[in-house]
Amino acid sequence: MQNSPKLETERFVLRKFNDKDLLDLHDILSDEVVNTYLPWFVSKTLDDTKRFLEERIYTEYQNDVSYFYAIESKDTHKVIGYVDVTDIDLEEKCGDLGYGVHRDYWKQGIASEVGLAVLQQLKQDGFAYVHATCDQKNIGSGKVMQKCGMIYQYSYEELWKPKDILVVFRMYQINLDGNNERVFKKYWNMYPNHYVEEI
């Protein structure tokens, strides 16, 4: 396992963030629409984005194992989003997949393209499974998870911090080691209001 090894897809380079990405990252984090379903408030200033870069992203690079990528366009070299795996459990060999893409680049298959590349790297690195969650209302994100081969497992209701709103999340999972009987039960056990939906 490595710390965010550089990856490539047909259209993008996935690499570590650096200070030169501040303006591109701010374009993403300052967009109210893009951040509707993300677990933080929008960046109102460049200083907000700089703190995000230092406290959320650079700290990931201090871990022995991390996967936190800037999505850089091969054509323009602009960073148009990010894809990451957080909450990594090295004993269980699992983690949580996340992503965000600039609104100008939605509906171009970008999140699934880069998500599949990261999942392929995780499988190569010996991960057993990967999970991901999305707001029940965030239909687009759920479709991305399905395109990445992830399978819906269950839903649960959570008072979501820091936005302090009640959200129904759908949990998806892909078993990279072929053990398709395994289901990540953390959220099922944590939240009493859980159930399986027909979707």
C-alpha cells in the first residue's frame, strides 16, 4: 500500500493536491450547489479553502496509507474535482469512497471514471471491500456508486453534523475480494432507524 500513488484514466490524472491547486479547489468548495450533500459548509474565502487543504487533505498525506486525489484534466491541467478514500481500516482492509466534481463538469461520467480507477488501485493494494454513502435525495451520487460496481445494502437516518440536519443515507458497498456475503454493518448498528429500501 502507498500514500496516494499517482493514477491515470483516459481523461484525467489523479495525483496529490498541492498549494498551486488552491484556486481550482476554491471554485469547487465555494459552490453552494456542489456542496449541498457534502459534510462541510461552503468555503466563503480563500482562507477557508486553504484551511480545508491543510487540515483535511494534507493531514491525509501524513498517514502511512491514504488515497486523496486531485482530479486533473489531461487537456487543460485544471483540477476539476477530487476523489478519496477515508476512514481507512487497515485491519479490515476497507475504507469509504467519496468524490466531488465542479458543477461545470457534471453529467460527463467523471466521478465513475475516477472512482473505478481508485477501486482498481485498492484491489491491487489488497483492500477487501469499500463502502460509500449518499443522501437519499442525491440520486446522481447513487448512480455513480452503482456504475462503480457498488451494491446498495441498506438505509439509515442520521442527524448529520456539522450541518445539523436529519438525513436518510443509503449505504453502498463493493467486495473486492469476492466475499459477497459481507456487509459493512457500522451504520446499521449505530443508528436505530435503519431499513432496506426497494430502489
